[in-house]
Amino acid sequence: MGIRFIKVAVVYLLIGVIAGMVMGIAEAFEYTSAHAHINLLGWASLGLIGALYVLFPKAGETSLAKAQFWMHNIGLPLLVISMMFFANDKSSIGIPLSSVGGLLVIVSVILLVVNVFKHVK
């Protein structure tokens, strides 16, 4: 799973860099929180998690790691999309998306913590 996390992380890096450039050119800085979450929860966090799972392959091959991968990668896009709705004063759509996306990301982090304490020795 470690390599899978790393590959998805570099995709988030590409998306984050392109989004940052487009935001700068268009002076659309209302999307800064979405851009930051793509870079931090996408590129940085998933890259570090991938490295962790490469260093500790026993932890990376667990069902906890697989569940964490999917929860994080479903939750993060929902969270980022919700931020775009909030930036456009569409909180009636943003609130449910951010609730589901945020909870999925939080659960994925809890799974990471459990996995590390259980399998990283």
C-alpha cells in the first residue's frame, strides 16, 4: 500500500501546483483553503503515510491501511469540493459535503494511528 499512497500523493501535488498557478493568474484567492488542503492532506500527508508504509511494510499490508486509503481518498475530494462551494456562498451544498468528507478523513487518520500503534515496532 505504501507505493499506492505515494503515487496518489504525487497526483495531488500536480493538482495542487496547477490549482495554485490558476488561482494566481486568475487572482481567485477565495480558493486558498481548498488549495492548502490539496497540498497538505493530499501531497504531504499521503506522501508521508506512503513512506511510513514503505518503511514498515507489515503495517502497509493490513486491512486498516487499505480502509484508510479509500476513506482518505474519498473524503479529501469531498472536503475540497465543499470548500469551493463555501467560497461561492453555497453553504447549503458545502455543509453536507464537508461533513461527510471531513469525517472520512478523520476516520482515516484514526485508522492510521491504530495501525501504527498495532503494527509498527
